[in-house]
Amino acid sequence: MEVETPDASGVWGARSAAAAVLLSTGVVAPGVVLPAYARAGATVVLAFGVALSTRALASALLAFARREPPRPRPDDDLPSVSVVVTAYNEGGVLGATVEACLALDYPADALEVVVGYEAASTDGTGSVARRLAADHRRVAAAERPGPPGGKAAATNHALDHATGDLVFVLDADQRPEPGALRRAVRWVRDDDVWCVKGRCFGTNPRESVLALCATVERGLVERTEFYVRDLVGGFALFTGGQALFRTAALEDLGGFDESLLIEDVDMAYRIRRAGGEIRVDPGVVTRETNPTGLAAWWSQRRRWARGGMQVARRHIDRSLASGPPPLPARADFAATMAAVVALPLVALAAPLAAVALAVAPGHFPVDGPAAWLWAWVAVAPVLAASLLFALDARDGRRHDPVESAAVLLLWPYVGLQALAVVTAFVAEFVLDRESVYVTSTASSDD
């Protein structure tokens, strides 16, 4: 798979953006002369918004339920762990991440750190990796030769050099808290647990408006949504920032799929289909730096969106009629993947709400009784974010005070994210463009 930086790829993608404008115009234009069409479209947009907002608030409420992992093992009974850190043009953050890995509260003789770096890095990442390996006997530097191949390829290459019974996979800017690994390992006392997903906690909300909103967004997704999915028996999954795996399970599944833009959701699906369980524990924390510039943020979110569509394309089929996993998890997976594909279509149709208000005032679903539903759509995510802050305060985890301002920016931020999702949809389903892995690191973010 070709890999580019945001600076090289451009931010918007002119062809995808132009096609998105044309598609939206084609969807919305009939509503100008057909009020019933405009009202129907606005109804769909409203229903989708109500469903997403209600789910966000319900997840935030349910996330207050506490759950602890099994009792810890004595140190001499702990499995060996390889911490795998992948890096491409991330020399500026790699050292701090490896130092945090070496500081993990885990027996030194059972812990190694494998730094898998791309030989194509141009910022000195290779030099940093080799220096760390020379300075620390528990660190190994594994160079991946040739052009960069994306996160899955880098991880698979690094896994070939890992020797632990378990592997703790991290991005180069994911700095684990000292107790993260020991807590995650407690879950694998259950033989059915093949993967443990923790939580990424943003550390740079003051660096830009985008970093501020992304910090709160990630908190909502990983502290509430992902946790509650697992808690209620839904489709438990992980995303690529950090996760602990049984090494044997990854080997049996053939490693990560290098043809997809997001390898993590695909692997989560394959783990569940193979009968393995994924535990989501927000007490397993790594600290991350969110993208601060538009180019890097846009590239990341567009890649995530298109990758999700690729997973939906591959795995939503008749095989979901039977397990494993149990029916609730399969239904949740199908609903999630359907929403991934439906979201850009709803975004394209969103202007119909304004058209309906103009051509059919006083009729559902724009004003009158429906106004209360629109208000719910607007307010529920704000309440969910407020509950996130209260939940973390209960658990002794403090947010930067500036994050409270993000609740007022959530909907503009969601609107910008919807644009990224729409261009991803156009690239995947309309233009059928070849996948290009665009990294999340731009020169403006260095």
C-alpha cells in the first residue's frame, strides 16, 4: 500500500470534494420543488441524529458502572510481554514513548520493547531507535526495509521480532502509564480473552481547537462508548493506538491485514469470529498527542472513515447469521458497520432540513413538535461530555479546564468530521480510488 504524508497528499482531495458537492446537490435539489421529499429527507436526518445522540448519552450514563479485572498474579507467574512500538517519521516522540515503556511496573526480566521503524523515515527515527537499543538491553530496533507500508505492515514486521507470550502494541506517541500493562495482563487469566483494549488520554488540548475537540471526542468514544459495548455484551473492539494481545492468537489469525486502511476493526472482527473475547478496560491508560493541524487531523479521520467502510464491505454478509460471537455482538457489529456507510449519505442529505424549513414551514419534521427532537440532538452530546468529566473526576482523573469549552464546539467539529467522512465515501464507493495510507504526522505538527 502506498504511504504519503498529509503535506504530500493535500488536505481536501479535489476530485473527492467536487464529487461530494455534486452528489449533495443532486440529493438536495429535488426538495426545492417537492416539499414532501424535503420533509422525508429531513425526517431521516433527524432520526439518525436522535439515534446517535441518544446512544452517546446512554453510553455516558452506563459507563459509571465499575468493573475490575481478575486478581493479579504473583510476579513469578506473570507471562512475558513484548511491547511493540511502530514508528515512521516520529523521531521526536519515540524516545519519550520507549522510556515510558521501560518504566512500566512489570518484572524487568519478563519485559522487552521492540521498536519497529520504517527505513524510509526521513527525520532521524532510525537513529533514535538504534540509539535506544544501544542504551537499553531490553530494547530491540527492528528496521522495516523498503518503502513505508502503513500501520499494519509495520506492526506485522515488528511482531516477527517479538518473543513475549503477550504483545502490547503501541503507536509511537502512546506513552503508557506505569500500571497500564500489569492491569491489562490481569484480564488474560481468562483463557477466552485474546485482546485487552485500554484508553488513550489526550495531553495537548491547549495546542489547537482541533486538538481540544479531538481530546474530548476520544474520551467519549474510548471511556464510554467502547467500554459500554463490552459491558453490555455488544461488539467489543479496539482501535490502533494501543492494545494487548495473546501472541499465539495473532499468529493463528495470520497477523494484521495490510490491504485495509484500518487494520484494528478488522482484527477485532476476526478475533470475535474465531471465538476470542476482547475486554475493554478504561483503567489501562496511555497518553497521546492529538493532531493539531488541519492536514494531519483530516488525513487521520478520512483514513479511519474509509477504512471502516472497507471493513463493512468485507464483513457484512450472510455469515453474520451464525456465531461466534453471540447474537447481540453480531447485531451490534452489523449496526455499527451499517452506520459507517449510512453516515456519509445522511451528511449529503443534511441540507434538506434547511430546505424543508424554507419550502414547508410549520410541518414536521422541522419545527413544531419536532423542534424538541432537534433540541435533543443538539443537547445530548453536550450532556454526554459533561458526564465524561464527572466520570473521570470520580475516578481521580483530571481534565484540563479548557476542555469544558469543547462542549460548545462539538457540533461544528462533528460537521467538519462529516465532511471528511463524505470525501472518504466518495473515494471508496464513487470514484473507487486506490487506497493510500496517509499518516497523521505533518510538518506543521512537528
